[in-house]
Amino acid sequence: MIILIVDDDSSRQTVLRTWLEEAGHEVFAVPGRRFSSNVLQETSADVVLCNWHSPELRGEDVCRIVREDQIYRYLLIYSGDDSPLDFEECASAGADDILIPPMRPAQLQVRILSAERMLNLQRAYAEQNAEHVALNEKLDDAYQALYSELQAASELQLSLLPTISDVYPGFNCDWLVLPSSFLAGDNLNYFIMQDRYLIFYHLDVAGHGIPSALLSVTLNQLLSPQPGSPMVRFDPQLELKRIVPPVDVVSELNRRFQPQGDGYFTMIYGVLDTQTYDVRFCQAGHPSPIKFCADGSVIEVGDGGFPVGLWPEMTYDETATTLLPGERLVLYSDGITACLNEDEQEYSIDRFKEVIRNHADKSLKEVLQAVQTDLEAWVRGRDFPDDISLLIIESKLDVELKGGV
């Protein structure tokens, strides 16, 4: 141990130095007038042994200088004139311990051993703390890298969603996706094929996070009019792509994605004939679409079905309806009804319908904004517990029927 004695009495310095050096310690001694932070740094003292009643530098000032230094040093106080010390006063000034007069070599050695144990604990703690700081820095760097990657993945996923609203003369489509985290398991799309048919789907992969999002993106790529997609068949004789019926599309997906375990998904896949206004869709465990009719009535279409990826031999049914001018078809995920208010009440389908009905004369974008605003008011600032997604298909009023229904 390196010990620094601060005392104006040279004879007492000599006695204390002798006791401490005989115990194997390295000792420095300075009078009060020469003590400073520079002396602390030059000696690299572990322990400062200070005369509280030094006439040239008060004990309170020694304590202040020691405690202002960036390195922790054990501060041991004694009374040079053997008068009693006020432990509370010394402790308040920054002292770690006091020597009760009269001082004896054995008493001093016990206090120094206590100081050594305290310093060893302090150094061990400092080393552990430095390791924790370094580990936290590494974790923070890893978190920032992961955050950036997830942010980029989220932007990429959103870029796969449709960008056109006026998808076909007489028809509008628009959507809302609110992920519960960076990446969403919900997905949707719509596009025109053969200059007549509006293909649309809306799906919800079970679970959250990266696994659900990866399956969602895979399905997004698969459900596009390209070779290998279950939604088209190439007719070599006519050299064109034929649209596959919705039931066959969903059945093929169920065959391909077996077994999925927790990675199953619900979906609606449909075809709208823009010439006849006929709609055919297959519902696989997804909430039933809501049709807002031109006469003001609201009906739910479909009967449920079973999710994709659970049972290999599952059969699916097809639902037929129409979407006449002035009508809207709303597809949504169950993340909407999973929203809870402060009283743990679910956001109801009736409330959902009412919000949309109250904005029947508004644009689809305004309807979607109204739904989002109402959902946010319902949860009152809390995070959504599940992904929320919504797709609205609108048949415009200002277009006459192009064929029989």
C-alpha cells in the first residue's frame, strides 16, 4: 500500500512512517502547507493519513482536496493533539474512518488493513463496472445496427404494398397498414389482369416479428402474376395466362405451406370482374369482409373457413357476391378487434362499421384516416397489440353497368 501522511509535526511524521514501513508499506509525508492534488497524483497514494488538527491546513480542506480528485483514495483521520474527534463531522467532510486517540501501532495497522480491503473491493467494482460499460457499449452498437436493419426492412416491406388507388376505371382501392412492431405479418395487394379482372388478397400471418414478416413477404412475392405463382396457369395453346379460381389458389397455398406449425396464416383471396361487378373470393380463417351497400345497408359476406398451413387435406369454399356502383367492400385483419381500451374492452365490429358508415361520402383515404384516428383514440396512446391492416375496394357511382350481373 502507498500511504501519504499529511501532518505539520515532523516528529509525528517520523513515528507514523516507522510504524507503517515496518508493516511493509511505502510511505510519503508532507506538511499541510505542501499538500495538494498534485502531490496526490505524484505519490499515487492509496491511503491519505491526515491530522485533523493540523495548524497549516485544516482537516476539512484535506478531505475536500482528496475527494475532488478523480481517483478514489481511502481517507483516514487522526487527532494530532489526542483530543477527541467528532466522527459525524469527519464523515461529513469525506473521511472514511478515524483513529481514536491515543494512537497505537496495532490500531493503525488494523485501520490500514481495513482500508486495503475497501480499496480492493473498490478496484474490483471499478473493473467490473468498466467491463459492464464496455459490454453495454457493444450491446448498444448491436442494438443500433439491428434497429437500422429493421428500419430498412420495414421500409422495404412497405415498398411492396400497392401504390395506385385508381386501379381501374370505375374502381378505387386503398389500404392502411399499422404494424405493431417494425415488421408486419399482415399483407395485401391488388392488381388488374387480362384488362378486366381485379385480383385482390388480404392476409395475416400468425405471430409477430421477423418470422411472420418473412413469411408475409414470401407470400407477397408468390401471389403475383409470374411463373410458379398459384394464381395463374399458362395455357400453351392460347399462349396466355389463365386466372386460377380463388378456391384453387388457396388450396394450392395450403398444400405448399405444410406443415407450418405457428407459421400458419389467414387470408382472403378474390377476383372482381370489372365488367359484370361479380366478386368471387375464398375465405381462409380471415374475418368476413364487410360490404357497404348503395342503399345504406351493411352486411358481412362469407362464412370463415380454416387458416392456411394447419391441415394438409383441408378443403375450401368459394363465396360469391357483387360490388355495384356506390358500394364498398372492406377487408380487415383481426388486429382491429384486438385493440383494447383502458377498461380492457375490445374495439367492436359495430364501432368499426359505424366509423366507415359515417364517412360514406368521403374518399377512401379519408375513411382510412378516420378509422386510424378512432383506433388511436380507443387505445389512448398505447401500442397496438397486433398488426392492423385494412383494404377497401370501391365501385364508383358515376359508372354505368357494363354488363349483366
